[in-house]
Amino acid sequence: MTDTLAPVSATSSARTRLRVTGPRVVLSEWTKFRSLRSTVYTLLMAVVFMIGLGALITAIAANQPGGLEPGQSPISTSLSGIFFAQLAIGVLGVLLISGEYSTGMIRSSLTVVPRRLPMLWGKLAVFAGVVLLTMLVASFTAFFVGQALLSGQHLDASLTDPGALRAVVGAALYVTVAGMTALALGALLRNTAAAITTFVAVFFVVPTLTLLLPASLTDHFVQYLPSNLGGVLTGGSSGLAHALAPWTGFGVLCGYAAVLIGIAAWRLRRVDA
């Protein structure tokens, strides 16, 4: 009787060890995240854009005869690389899930995690954590480098100045939420080209096109565009006629991301890979 029960006990123990849990799903997604070369390269590009382009634009602004242009501030100028960094992070967010659909690996992932949604939550948790930490370091570095370049013309600001710390931290938060929006688009559309095109259109093309429309029309909605919400948070969209308060705008941006993530989760549960 002992010989009969032993294999059953061993099987039960193995099933307990292999049970799918939230931490194990997150660890699995972290392993996939860090094992891709494109992850490191794309994060590095985002850091270079944030710090390098921010420093370049700040140096040009500091050497202008008239100083900073109207609407510019020492803080927003040093963080001007943010809108290039968000492109790299957006592409990373899309590739993190659309790449699995293009290679067919998504079927293996969903076989291991049959409830499906924990896989999406794991991807979002890993992505948000890594991007937020990386961009926090990059945004603080960009700020201090920018202020060092501006100090020669006595145009620099301090981190203790009103709105400075909010702008630096807000830059990292904005890029992180923009990336999560891109990840949701990748999960929803399941196609790399379509998701990246949609992300670029919403965050880059549409705001540019609104500049061609009459102000009497755009004043009613332009303040709700994702890029302008991020600009207000970092102090770069003060020229908007009806700009939202910084943290109110960030809440709206998070709402956009939450809606897209919710729709992507619904499709993931309802539609086969």
C-alpha cells in the first residue's frame, strides 16, 4: 500500500511546485524581457534620447543671443528629449507582446498560463517597473546636465524651484504610461506595424496636425491629447489656452491607458491567439 501511495504523493508535490502563481508569472515575464537584445538596445536608445538630445537642445538654447524663447523654461528645455524617448519606449512596449504573436510564442505562453490575464498583468508589471526606474535615472540626469549647460548664461534652475521636482518625476511617469499604452495597443491589435503606426499617429502626428486647424476649433480638445497632457506635466505646454492642471492631466492620461488595457484584456480572454 505504501508503494501505491508514494507516486501519488510525489505527483501532488510536483503539481504544487509547478502551480501557476502571480510571482512566478512575473518572474517568467522578467526572464523573457531581459533575454531579448532589443530590450537593452531600446532602453539604451531611450536614455540617449532623454539625456543626449536634451543636452543638445539645451546647449543650443543657452547659446542663443536672446536666451530662452517665450514658452521655454530651464526645466522643460533640459527635459526636451522626453518626446523622443517616448518613441523608443513605445516601440519597446509594442514589441514586448506583438513579437510573441508574430513568432507564435504567444501560444506557448498561454498554454503555460491558461487563465491568460495573469500573463498580461505580468508583462505590464515588468515593463512598468523597468521603464519607470530607467527613466527616473535618465530624467534626473537630463535635468542636472541641462542646468549645468544653462548655468554659464545664468539661466539655470534648481530642483527645489516650484514645479521642478514634479516635472522631473513627471517626465518618467509620462514616458512609462505612454509605454504601457503602446503595450496595450500591441496586445489589442496583435500586429507590430499596426500598433506602432497607431502609437505614432496618436502621440506625434495628430498633435502636429492640430497646429494647422483654427484655434477656435482646437481649443476645445487639444488639451486632452496625450502628448499635451505630458507636456503640461513637464512644464512644456504652458501655451495651451485651456491646459489642464498637471496632475489632473496625468490622471486623464492614466485613464486612456486603463481603457486600452481593459479592452486588450477583454480581447485576450475572448479571442484565440
